[in-house]
Amino acid sequence: EQMQALTTAQVARLDSADIAALSSEQIAALTTGQVAALSSAQVVALDTAQVSSLTSSQVAALTTTALVGLGSDDIVALTTDQAMALTSAQVAALSTVNIAAMEVEDLAALSTSAIRGLTTAQIVGLSVAQVAGLTSDQLAALTTAQVTKLETADIEALSTDQLVALTTAQVAVLSSAQVAVLSTDQVAGLTSAQIAALTTTAIAGLGTDDIVALTSEQAAALVSGQIASLSTARIQAIEVEDLAALSTNAILGLSSSQISALTSAQAAALTSDQVAALATAQVAAFTTAQFSALTTDAIVALTTAHAAALTTAQLAAMTTDQITALQSADIVALSGNQTAAFTTSQLNVMSTQQLSALFL
């Protein structure tokens, strides 16, 4: 009661020795108004036992100036309840050394508002264990500027549940270096929306193992720009069912060199909708082995513009089943040089209607 009777002016005049002489019970008896009057020099005088005795309300009442007086030992002495009371301004006022000294469970107790108070320098100073201990809500609360400062070791330490908590805006600022350290399990755990949010620069950080780890749902979320940024080795690593799941928009992102790099199995997996969406330059880029691997449904899907762009080598490589699937309108679109590429065996399986189309 005597302690609480002191005015804030009187409390402010207590010297360091006076503060150090107070018992934990006396410290705990201070009102929040009195605590708010403490200076950084007075807070420096507090030992760890005194710091631990502060109530959550008292901790929240410390000014940002006074809070600077806490040492790393004091930070370690904080309880999770006390850490939970820290505000964003208080957190921002702590040194990087003090933030790094915070115990994992105490950091995990910070409110999402307090987490957003961390400076980029403080984010860089976090240990791998501290980042791995962050809750999903805390991770989702990070600003994009904070996310960019997460080190690769921090990203590597995140669980799949933590990664899923990242917003698409946060995923959109990940660097290729950050994406490169993701494990195949982490990649496979990303949502389709998160996959779609990866920038063309970031997605290039995925390795061939990561590409293999993609699910069909994730592959379906890829857009043309992302596909275009993948190396031919990564394109070749796409599993056939995943390639078949690509949208027609994504398929249009394939360059001629990427098309030529497809395996025969991948070419055979292309759907009729995907083939119909291809540009003429893409169709012309198919190797003879790839073109002869296309399904008959894919051949039916070819447009007259596609047919006009076919090379003589592609036409000569067509299987008999493909020849019979070739539409008469496509045959009409062929030039004389193209029709001259048909072999005798191919001509022999053509229908009367197809043969008639040759001479139109």
C-alpha cells in the first residue's frame, strides 16, 4: 500500500539503488501508472527475479524507452504471459540481441500485432529455432517486408502446416533462393493458390525433384509465365498426369525449345484441348518422335492452321492410326510439298473422303 501511495513523480526520483533494493512483492505492487514512469536507468537496475515478478499489465505499461533497459538475461526471465503482453511498439524497441535472446515459447506467445512490430533487422537476427517455433497465425501476420528477410535456413525449418499458413501476398515475395531450399514435402504441401502466387523468378528456384513432387492440382494452378520460366530439364521432369493437368493458358507458355524437350510420354499425355490451344509455332516445334506419340484425339483437335504449319518430317512420321484421324479439312489446308511427304503406307489407309481432300 505504501508503494502504491507514491506519486509517479516520486517513483521517477527513486535512484537505481532504491529500485534494486525493492523486493519482488514490492515491485509487483506498483501500479501501471507508476511502472509507466520508470526510466530505462531504473529498469536496468532490476534483477531477473524482479523482472519475473512484474505482472502482464505492468510489462505492457513499460514505455519503449524504459524497456530498452532490459538486458538479455531479463528477456530470458520473461514468462510467456509477460511476453504475450508486449505491444508492437515495445517489440520494435528491443535490440536485435534481446530479440534473439527471447525463448522460443515466449516468442511464440507474442500477439500477431507484436510480431508485425519486429523490424527487418530483428527478423534477420532470429534463430532457426525461433522461426520454427512461430505459430501459423504469427507467420500469416508477417508483413511482406518481413518475409523477404527470412533466411533460407529459416524457410527450410518451417513445417508444411506453417508454410500453408502463408498468404498468397507473402508467397509472392519469396525469392528464388528461398524457394530453392524448400523440400519436396514442403513443395507438395503448398496450396494451389500459393503455387499460382509464386513469381516467375521464384518458381525457377524449384528443382527437378520439386517439380516431380507437384500434385496435379498444383500443376493445374500454374500460369503461362511460370511455365515459360522453367528450364527444359524441369519441363521434362513434369509427370505426365501433371502435364495433362496444365491449363490451356499454361500450355501456351511453353517455348519451342521446351516443346522440343518434351518426352514422347509427355507428348502422348497432351489432351485434345491442350493441343487445340497450341500456337502454330509450338506445333511445328514437335520432333517427329513427339508428333507420332500424339493420341488420335489430339490429331483430331489440330486446326487447319496447325495442319498448314506441320513439317514434312512430322507428316511422314504419322502413324496409320493418326492418319485415319486426320480431318479432311486439315488435309485440304496442306500444301503440295506437305502432301508429297505422305508415304505409300499412309496413303493406303486414307479414306475415300481423305483422298478426295488431297486433290481439292
